[in-house]
Amino acid sequence: MAGLLDLVHTLTTPHPLDRYLELVRPTLTVRDIRAEVLSVDRSVPGSVTLVVRPNRSWKGHAAGQYVQLGVVIDGVRHTRCYSPIDAESGDGRRLTLTVKVHPEGLVSRYLEREAAPGMVVDLEPAAGIFRLPEPRPDNLLLISGGSGITPVLSMLSTLADEGYPGRVVFLHYARSPKEVPHRDRLAEIARRNGNVDIILGYPELGRSERLGREPWRCDRTPAAKHLDYDELAWIAPFFATAETYVCGPPALMRSVREIYEAEGLGEHLHSEEFTVTLAPVDADEVTGVTTFSASDVTADNAGDTLLDQAESAGLKPEFGCRMGICLSCTAIKRTGCTRNLRTGDLDTDPDQPIQLCVSSAVGDVDIEI
């Protein structure tokens, strides 16, 4: 079958077969993954939730993984990474994606404004190593904050569907109750699973709530303040023997890491970040000229990422996640030295592919864009 498809693709040159099929129906493709938007929910302030139906090229996801969603804005395709909240289910044909709307977010603002039933978006296969372990451990602690709720909610939904018998604490932080997405789903899981404790904390309001359970009968209200060791030990006294999964804003991630490192429990902590932490740029490296040779454009090195420098110079290189994940902004460095801003590593070899969004120039550099 694969050989026949390759032959058909050759015969339809210069365009692949999918370019012709999409003229009949946008989701009718052989190899590309497309999804039709079935419903749009804007009821939670600052976010938009899409239920999409992928075509048959979709192979499913594991709980905690992310997918790259692509849309065309003003003739340019842009991709961003989002985690489905759904339980893993093989090649399940529906995905629920909750998108946090950022003031400067091109894709998130576009989806908030334009998403509607019938809209067709691109998808990439699910990816990422932030996923539930096999076999399942005896106890699990799931911690999230803000938009980081999506991958851990997928984990929780999967455990509930499996009838997981171990103890689970699901701890989520938000600014207020109205900013917690999928409250009904969380409450239903808590009601139906006596081994699951779901706690929602609102540190800015100095209070919290416990879904599906009676309130704590004590003077103390857990999760009403920012997370520290005493708070974690109160909420999940078994945490030292549990596998812990955390996703959220940098301050929350940092607090959890500090607790686990101090207790020597680093191997039991698993994290997923939706923002990339870049190493600081040494001022002594901010010298030289960056040449974008394919466009005959030059710019003084400003110390920014090469993607930012290219855009400041008026170029429009392809990009997606801007986090070093999707590889959309990969370009060839012809000459010069660049620094990987995630790892700090230097690359002086010529004619090497680099990711513009997580690379900076060290002196004179020639990039072929």
C-alpha cells in the first residue's frame, strides 16, 4: 500500500496527492493530519476550548502529550503546541484543546476571535515524554497552575477511565474559581472516584476548595497560599512515595523542584513546561554582524534570538512554537558561532542546521534565510 501511495504521489507531481484531495474536502487527506472544529467554548475568561475531530491519519495520543496545531493567518502557516485534556484512547477521533489567550499571542488571539464550527486546522502527531508511567505506580500526585492544567487533566481522565485503584491527589492553582477550566469534568471525576482528591487553590484570594468532598474540618485551609513543603505535606502526606507530575507557571515549577531536590526526590518528579527558559546572554558576546545571506540583509548583533533579529530586520522566517520544540524555524548556519540558549552550548561548525528561536549569534554569523 505504501508503494502504491508513493507512486500516486509521483504521478501527481508537482503537488502531493493531499493538495488535490483537500480541494474536494479539507479533511480528506492521505498523509496530512487535519481536524474539523466541532464546537467552541469561550465561557472561561482568558481561554478558548476547541473540540476537534481529526481525520483518519490521526493515531491518537498518550495522556500528557502535546500536539502541534496549525492555522493559516494572513497567508502564513503558524503552529503552536497544545495538550489535549482527553483520556488516551488509541486513535480516538475527538480531541479537546484548551488554548490560553495571551495578549501578544498571534495564534491564541486568532483562535479566540475566529474559531468556529466547521473550521479546519492542521495537526501534527502527538509528541512529548511527559506521560503516565507503565506500569502505573501505587500513588500519584498531579500539580498544575493556569494553562498547565491540560496535560495533567488528561492524565487524571485516563486514570479515572482505567479505574485506577491507587491514591491520587490533583492540585491546581488559579487566580479565581471562574478561571478554572473544565470544573464540571473535575467535579464529576471527584464524585465518581473515592480514591481521587481534587483541590483547587486560589492564593491571591487566600482560599481554596475541595471538589466532591466535604470541606476540611480544621482551622487551616490547604492550598490557600503558595506551595511550600508544609503545604505539600498537608495536602499529600504520601508525596515522598508517589510519582509527581507538574505543569504550570515558572514560580510554581520552581517551588516544586526546590522541595523535591531538598528531599532527594528528584527522580520521582516529572515536569512539562509551556515556556522555554533561556540562558542569559553574555554582554561580551553581543558583537559583530548577522548576515541573512539568502535575503541579502545584514543587521548588527543585538543579543536577541536569531528569530527575533530576523523579524526586526524585516524578514519573515517560518516559525511555530518559539520554544525549540516544533523545529519550524530551523535554518542553515553557513559560517560563524552561535549559542544554544537552552543549553548554553556553542556551535562553530559551518553549514549546520540551527533553531532560530533558541539560538543567538556570537560575533559575525551568516544564516541562510
